[in-house]
Amino acid sequence: MPKLNLEVMISKGDLKFNCCESALIIMDREIPLPGFDEDIMRTASGFGGGVGGWGSVCGAVSGAVMGLDLLYGTEGNETPEQYQEKRAKLRDLTQEFLKAFQDEWGSVNCKDLLGVDRLTEEGKRLYEEKSARGEFRCSEYVPWAAEKMLEIIRDDRGS
């Protein structure tokens, strides 16, 4: 997989974007995502930390899938056949990506990737300790997710 020359967790001034937002920005820099704007950034804002800090699907994974959705998703004005065809393709490409991410990192869930449950007091304490020691690999998950999804898109497009 080619390595993109990029900053990992994207920042703008004093603002540090979450994993989901960062993955989307990285993807948009390489393949412009239709409709990627402030509305999409607002939507992505709640997906950091495994959706609102809940620890479910990793934000980098969510961002990469959102990027794919912007390119391949349905709009609601297709014929039933076009709609089903688009949905089937989107599901296949999404599952290819999810399998690849899980194979590479062991899980697609933030809680598993971090090894802490930030919903508990003990988990919050462990998170702060591990974070201070730089033990989390989010800075690896974000570019990997964006790059892998871009690779899947390029393969699908034959480019």
C-alpha cells in the first residue's frame, strides 16, 4: 500500500480533529469527496472515541466508511434496481475494508484497540495514564484506514 505524505491527526490552529474527521480529511485530499463540507464535518464530530467516546466502532474506521459513502452511497432518487445495486456494492466494499482493518489491527472497535473502557472510572484513569505515555496507536489507525479505503476505491475504479 503506498504511503501518503500527511499529518496524521489533522489540526487547524488550536483545533485537533478526531480520528473520524482526520480520516475524512486525508481521503478528501487524495480523492475529492462529493459533498464533503462543514455539514459532513459536523456529522463526523460525534464519531470520535468509538462514537461519542462509547468505545464502539473506531473513528478512523467510521471516517473511512463515510468517505466511501460520499463516493458510492445512495441518494434516494435511484430506480429500485440502481438503489439495490449501489447498496450491494457499498456493502461489499465496506465489508472488504472492515475485514482488512480487523485483520491488520485485531478489531474495529475503539474499546478493543485502546484496551480500556473509558466509560468506567478505572478506564478513564487508565486512558489518561496510557495517553500520557503515548501508548495509543490512533496515529497509526487513521492513516492506515484512509490509505486502505483509498486503495479499495482505486482498485474498484481500476485506477
